[in-house]
Amino acid sequence: MAANNAGRSIFISYRRADAEGEAGRLFDDLTRAYGDASVFMDVSGIEPGVDFRKAIDANVSGCGVLLAVIGPSWATVASSDGSRRLDSPDDYVRLEIATALGRGIPVIPVLVHEAHMPALELLPDNLKELRYRNSVELTHARWSSDVTLLIAALKNYVAARQSNPAETVHATVPVQLPAPQAPASAPNEPPRSRMPVLLGIGAGVLLLAGVVLAMMHSATSPQLPPDPTPVQQEPDKPVSGKPRPVVANVRAAMLGKWQNSAGATGSDNLEQIAVSEPDGQLMVEAWGACAKGLCDWGPKAAVLKDTTAVTEAWELTHTPQEAKEQRSAVLSIRPSGNELEVTVHNTYHMPNGATTENLNPLQFVKMP
């Protein structure tokens, strides 16, 4: 199937409430590698009166591979009536993936935000085959290398533009290369002495014996547990093929007062945060947008996990909508250069008993 689809397009399927930021970032990376005309994200601009099912079928059927971007709430996001979107036959995401599976188009689940493949019982009948597709994972810490490996895998389905070669990435698994073959001797080349060959064979036997003795010694030596001490090194220097965590001065880089880089119209109602460290305990105070200005969410303690501070949950009732939906919010905060990457993890407890979640990544800049 891959050979027949080579050179055709990539279709990115995702949920806005689940992984909009990651899908957009992936779209930008793939368009740099394959060109704007080769990557589709969103079936947008459907004219009034056009059957959206046919429009989705037309877009998906023309692609060589579909990437299903799946975050933690992909299978549980609910509609305004409280019903699960995935249960609706008219759900866009369900239609996109079901169309690709029905047409035999390769579907690759792309897991983000530490998501796992949805359980089989959560999938409607026409999506159950998705559970058995090999998935790939894109992580925030290794985003560039993860995407580079994904682009290399997609070469089976889509031809990359020569003007935009993918960046080289160090392999994280051993690569077995075939042994080089010596060129054939010329017809009139005189016969060569066999002595170097015999010496080479002898050296090989000695080398093999050394390897066997080393393996026997390793098998009998006690195996010590890995050192649990966290690595504190400079960023961007790989350890075992993975970028090293940035540990030094992470706490100091978070301190201060920050504002949403989108300004007063910032999404998710989160406008400002202040990070402090009284008595060695990280504390985060947050302010959200209200009708008459900013609402003080109050302070919450935060715990530093590697390079990310995760707060306790706020129970938000500043607006009638928040009170009705019993909204709670947890912030994940990570320094990025001179800015902060802040992800809001919202949980809504609807009056009908349904619970929905979404993740909203935001960018914050330091206030003067």
C-alpha cells in the first residue's frame, strides 16, 4: 500500500480540545519537509450546502497517509449536550479516521502529552482497527528528534522535497549495516599473496576469543542498580541518544511575574501568573480574565518534576459558566529561554455527570 501512495499527501487528524497546539506544531514541521501542498490539517472552508461527509471523504481519500494525533482526552471529549463526541457518527475526527481505514490508507496514531492508545471498548466499531496500528510518540523534550524520525518513516508514503531535507538526528538504537564488499579484481590483475588473508583470519580468531571471555566475565559480574542521582548538565548535550534535562537554575528561571503573550484576549482565561519561593516552597498565584478585569485565582503550591513545575488544582467559580461546569485547573510550567511554557489542564464536571478534560498550551513573557 505504501508503494502505491508514494508522493501523495499527509492528512493530520486531531481534536482542537485535545491537541491543537501539538497538531499545529507538527503541521509546521511537516510542511517544511514536504511543502504546503503535501500536508492537510482541518477540512475547512466547506461551502454551504455541501455534504461535509463527502468533503471529508474527498480530502482523506487523496492522501497517502493519515496521522491521528491523540492526546489524553481524545476519546473522552464531550459535546455541549454532555455526550461523547466519538460516539456521534457525524464526528469529524471519527469520519476522517474511519474513511482512511475503510479505504486501506495507512493510519499512524501519533501520541502526545504522554497519552496512550485508547482502549478497545472506547472505540466505535468502525475505529476498532485503529487500536492495532503501531503508534509513534512525540514528546516535548525530544520534539525535534522525534519529528525527524517520523519524517524518515513517512518517506515510505510521501516524497520529501529536495529543497527541504530533514535535519540529521543521531539514532537512538543500534543500526546494523551490511559489510562492505571488496571490488572485483581486474581480469589481468596478478594473483595476490594469501599470507595477509591468513594473518587476518588469525587476528579475527583472537578477537573473537577476547569477546567471548569478556561476555563470560560480564555474565558472572554482579549488576549494580543505576545511579538514581539526577543528571545536572548543560542542555542539548545528548545522554544515551536523548537530550539531557535542563536542571540547573530551573527554579530561578521561573521566579517572577508573567503575562500571557497573547495579551488580554489570551485563551483559557489565564492572563497572569506569579511564581515565588517562600521558605523554599514553590508557589504559583494565577489571575484569569473576568468581565470587569482580572480575577485572582489565589496561590497554590507547586512541585518541580525534572524541568516542569506542576501546581495543585484550582477550583474555579469566578464566572457563572465556571460554577455550572465545576471547572478545575492545574498548571504545568516550564522555562523556555526567556519565556515560560504554561499548559492549562482543565477538568469540567458537567451537571449531567459527564466529565471532560482538555489541555491548552500557552506562552508567557516576563512582566516589567
